[in-house]
Amino acid sequence: MPVAGLAADPMLELFHAAPSYYSMVARLALAEAGVGYTSRLLDIHLAKQQLSGAYRQLNPAMTVPTLRGPELLLTSSDAILAFAAAQAGESWADAEPQQQAAIQAAVDGHYGIAIETLTFSKLLASRPWLRPVILQMLRSTVQRLERQGDPAALVKAAQNRQRLQTFVGAPATHTLPAMRTQVTAYLAGLPPVPPGAWLFGPRISRADVVLAVLCARLSLAGELALLQRADLGDWWRRTQQRPAFAAAELWTRFRRRAFIAAVLKARHTPITV
Ligand SMILES: N[C@@H](CCC(=O)N[C@@H](CS)C(=O)NCC(=O)O)C(=O)O
């Protein structure tokens, strides 16, 4: 996935998945910071390449994204976001000492939202027939991890059992209102955005990056109505016009063809340690 206008950097590899929320945070952060990278697509849904032995050596949490470069290994989206902010320097509001605490609070608040629960509860509430498919996928992941049997795999198996519990334990129609409340509270707590500005002034920040990905996910889930504030609505309209938004390929709707293409491409991704 080349970054428009940026040369792919062979020394910096981004392991990511096309539809993955936290991969989108990494892609947008790097695109906004003007950092080129070589794309290494993984299939985390069907082939589950994140559980492979080679990838586990790169990222023991077995999640995407991972950014690898010379003397650099970042294994979570928030670390990649901080790296991008450092690369962007003065062009992001994060460089402003007086803004740092407020930006950090907005970023932390975002990471407190249970994005996966929001996405899946909406999916299951609107398409209940998907339930057995998702449950079967989770069960087979748990079994695969339990067969691997080492401590990290067992921790991950427990996480997936917890996911099973979340999806089976309470009907999606009950979970979804709680998730809406969580997102609404987060959005209400963001600072007012003057026309033409970004969350923390005339320059973008890490908070704008995560909010853009959150809005993209709300759009994909058919939950954009939660974005009730007019200033944030205007911010979202302008955000989608930024070149980095297109370059980062944020999914605002499910892209079936892109999903299949990414799964096929991921088969050829070299995962070398
Ligand atoms: N805290 C991590 C979370 C990453 C994460 O959960 N990624 C998801 C995709 S959006 C993933 O890799 N899921 C696959 C799995 O857990 O097996 C980050 O910010 O990067």
C-alpha cells in the first residue's frame, strides 16, 4: 500500500491488515507525518498470520500493527503514533509543550473505547446470522492457541475466550447501547473546534489521527449519527479531504473486494525475523 507522494522506504516495514482499526491508526499517523514505509500486509482474519511463529517473534502480543526499521521495533499503534509525532516535529501540535497534556488525555480517552466490542456488537445486532460464523472463528482460534500451549499463547487464548464471552454472554442488542454511551461521552469531552482548525489549534495532533480513525469506524458501523456536534461534523468533513486520509486507506465502509485482494496479497508477505 504505497503512501501517495511518499517513496516506500525499504528500511521501514509496516506489518498491518487492511481492515484493522489499529493498523489504520498507524497508517494515518505515518501518512500525516510524511513517513514512507514498505507495506507488509497480513491476513489476521482467515489465515491468522499474526499467530505464526515468525510474526510472534516480531510482536509477542500477536497483533497488528508492527513497525520495524533499523534499530526500531514498535509493536502497538500508540507507539507508532508517538513515533510519527516525533518525526513530524513542529508540523504537529504535539510539539507544543502547553498542549501535550490535553492531547495525551484525548489519545488515552480514545484508547479506552472498546472499539472491537462496538464493531462486533453492531455487526451482530444488524446481522445476527453472522453469530455462528464469528463464534466458530473465535473457537478455532482458542483451540489453535491452546495447542501452541506456551504462556503467551495461553494468555492470548484467554483473551479470545473473553471475546467469546462478550459476544455470547450478552446479546449484541444490549451491548450496543453501552458502547454508544461510551463513544458519545468521549466525543462530548473533546475540545470545541473553531472553523478551519484542528482539535488542538492550527496544526493536527495525535488526537486528530485517532479521532479520524474512530469516525471512519463509526461510519463503517453505520453509527456516524453519534457525531452530533456541528464543529466535529465540520472537522470530519475537512479531515476526509486531507491527502493523508486517502493515502492511509481508512475504511469508512466495508470494502469486500479490497478485503479479498488483501487476503490474497498477504499470502506472499515475507515475515522474516
Ligand atoms: N494495543 C494494540 C492493539 C492491536 C490490536 O488489537 N490489533 C488487532 C487488529 S485491529 C489485532 O491484531 N487482532 C488480531 C488478534 O488479536 O489476534 C495496538 O494499539 O496496536
